[in-house]
Amino acid sequence: MSASGALTTLTLPTGVTLSSTVRPKFAIFGRYVFVTNSPTRNLWIDPSDDTVRPMGIQGPASPCMLAAGSGTGLTGVYKVRVSFIVKDTNGKVIYESPFGPTSAASASLANQDLAVTGVPLSADAEINGRRLYRTLAGGNVYFQWIDLDDNTATAVTDSLSDASLNLLPAPTGLGLAPGSSGGEQLKLLTSWHGRLWGVSTKASEIDNLRYSEDRLFYAWPATNTLPMPPIGQDSEGITAFAPRRDDLGVFKRDSLEMVTGFAGSDFQRQTVKQGIGCIAPESVVIIDDTAYFLAENGVYRWSAQEVTSITEAHVHAWMTTTTYFQRASFDLSVGWFDQDLNTYNLLVPATGASALTRWISYDLGEGGWLGPHLTSAFTPNYAATLEDSNDLAMPVICGTDGFVYKNQSTRTDGASTGIALDVDTIYHSANTPDIEKLWLELSLISKIQGAGTLTITPKVGGLDASAGTAISADMTKGRERLRRLGQGRFMQLNFAHSTNAQDVELYGLEIPYHELGRR
């Protein structure tokens, strides 16, 4: 998206399609953006030119052939292997495939040059080169030898001496991530400590944490695997990641494991919490090295000290009943951090639906929850934090209509739809819940607005009292005395307002009453 807000259409690689029913997973690694789960092949996007490329490329399927050439220079027995490469305009290798098979036959030379034929070609349009690796005379360790900077030549002859070969052996960590060639996918992806980390959709691999080589997004050797117990407990396996500064949180539905370390040789797993896990991968948000996430029974916070619930004390019913939200669809929930308001926000589905039309906010400064909120102008399906033209954080919500929405100062939902205010007070009893009372005139104190009418609907009686006649309050007055409310043991008020571009800001209310006695 440009600074003006215009969206840029990205062109997928040939043969790659996106699923319309599977939510993509994104990760930022260096300056690149990676996309998995939804595309038929893992993808990466270069923001410098908006080019979309496959994240991994298949290696050669066939070996090359070796023979003695007509020149001089080499003596001994040699073997060759080939990989496919992609280079940028500066000649730097962007990524490299796994090796193809070892040359069909070794070449025994006696002061001759080495002729290679049958150098494999790739059907992948991304490939613009092949890299040949060669052993020393009589050796079994491969060293970088020749780059063919095209995808057309099938033969090369060379007599580079053993002493002139690249000093470093060929890379040993090349390999493809799940989802590089179709079939299985990377259902989860994140970046942490200079590597990409992911989980396959393959049923036998859902409990295994896979990771790339250090700073090589395309290199995923099979040995880079960490099993996350318990193995085979359910059909979900690993459900979410929480990449904090020094720890990588790895969730299952009812547990939290932690990976520590800085290299493959010292990565270790530790159990953080049993009985509490994450059910919505997109609910995880890291704020100041603290992870916030949605579990089966509420929202939790994982800091350096502990894992604690932040919904249990005051809004436990939001998460444990179906009165407010559709718990069966909680796995679709999406979280984001609003830097402007300093809140952790969570899109959740309304009761009886799967669309994410409701959202709630946790005030990180005050420690309280706000909501539930309703978005009516569009149907949200994702949220994130982008950067504006000044490189400042800009929280946004994405809609199923194809638009990206950002915060605005006016009280409108979109361009012309009013944001509905619908608030119920508690049932007031004046601390005498079993005594009949006469509730007198309601006095309402509010901020003076330029226009607007607030609808107040009272319920007076028992806890099963029906709604009474609505009262209209003028928002231009600041203070207004309204009618008597009536007789009953309890009194509750509902405040409603949905007119576009009109604010409502209440400062307080007062209701005198007389006790009539106990029946």
C-alpha cells in the first residue's frame, strides 16, 4: 500500500494460486514478507520491487555426466553435484535449491580438464543459474566450483586446480520447507533469532517444530526439527507462536512450551504452562516483550514472570458463555496492538456467527476491558499494524470488502455509518434489594455537543422487569432533568445512540428515590 493509500496488485508466480477459504500466514524476515498456508507454494515478497517469488525451489532431479576433456590440468578422480540458484541484478545469490544427485559416474583424469554434460535445467521460471560443486582429487567433500548464469547451457569444461577451489565446503543445510512443492503446507510461520520457524499441515508433522538455517530463509534441512510434546495428543498439534525477545513460545491447545538458545546446537525446549494454551494463532500479539493470547477460557498474558489471565476477574463470562460471542469460532479471532490508544484488541465472532463483527479492547495502562464493540460499516476479517508515510505505526483493520481501514478522529464507522452506542447499566438497588422504591426524576450530566439526542430506556421493577417508555435526552444541554422513572425494587438504564458523526460523552447521572417499604 502506497503512502496515498492506493493498493498495489501483486503478481503470483506462474502456477501458484491462493485459497479463498484458508487464511494466509505471514512473517517478516529481514526486509522480506513471507506468505504460507493459503498459497499452493510458500511465497516471499520483495518490497523493493513488489516481486513475488516461491520461498523454496526444487533441486535437480537428474545427475550430470562427467568425462575427460581435451585440455590439461587435473589428475585424479572427481565427482560433481548441481544446485539451482537465483541471482539478483548485482550477481548475489538470493536463494539456492537442494543439491541434485551425485554425478552419474566419477571422472578419472590424468592431466586433463573435466568435461560436464547433461547439466540439469529447471522448469521454474525463477531460476537464472546453476551452481556446480566439485570434489578434490579422490575426495568426498564438495566445494563451490562453477556458476552457470543461465538456465539453458547443459555443458561446461574447466580445469580449475584443487588449490584454487573455494576454501569453504558446500553448504550442508540446504533443504525445502514444507509447502515448497505443493501438497502439505506451512500452517504456521514466524521469524525469531535470525531464522524462520514453521509447522507443517501434514498429519504426522503437526507436533514438530521446523526451522531454517541461520539467515537463510530457503534452507530447511530435515535435521532442523524440534518435537513438541505431547506427540499425537490431538489433531491440531502446534497451534500458535509467540516470538518474544529471548524466548520463542510454542503453543498447543492446552500447553505452552518455550524454545531458548541461539544456534541449532543449543536450541532447547522448556515447559512453561500445562493446561493453558492458545486456540487462535492470530490472537497472539507481542507488546513490550509480553505475549497476549486467547485460550479456551479467556485472554492470557505471558511475561517474563508468569502466565496470568486478564479476563477472569471482570469479564469471565465473555469467554466462558455464548451470551456474548461464538466460542466455537474463537479460533478465527484476530488480535492487534493499537499504539494510539495503548490497547490490546481482539476481533471475535458474534454469538451464532463466524464473521468477526465484534471486538474488545484491553487498556494496557488502566488494566481494564472495554466493549464489546460492533463494527457495522464493513465486516472485518484481519487486523495488523502498518507504517504510514512518516514511518509511524498505523493500526489497521482489513475488511472482506477488500478495503483497509485505519483509525480516524471522527466518531464514524467508515465514511457515513454511525457507530452504535448500546450500553446497559447495572441493576441499581440502592443497597436495599428487597425494598420497594419510588425512583424520581433522572438528572443527566454530559458534555455539551453541537447536536444529538440520546435514547434512554429504563427498566423498573424486579430483575425480570420489562423495558419502559424510552426517554429522549438532549445532548446540547449538558445538564437535563428528565421524567420520573417509576416504582420497583430495582432500576436499570439502557443508553442508545447511532446517529452518524455525533458524539455522546456522559459524565454522570443522579436519581433521587424514596423507600416505600417491604412487601
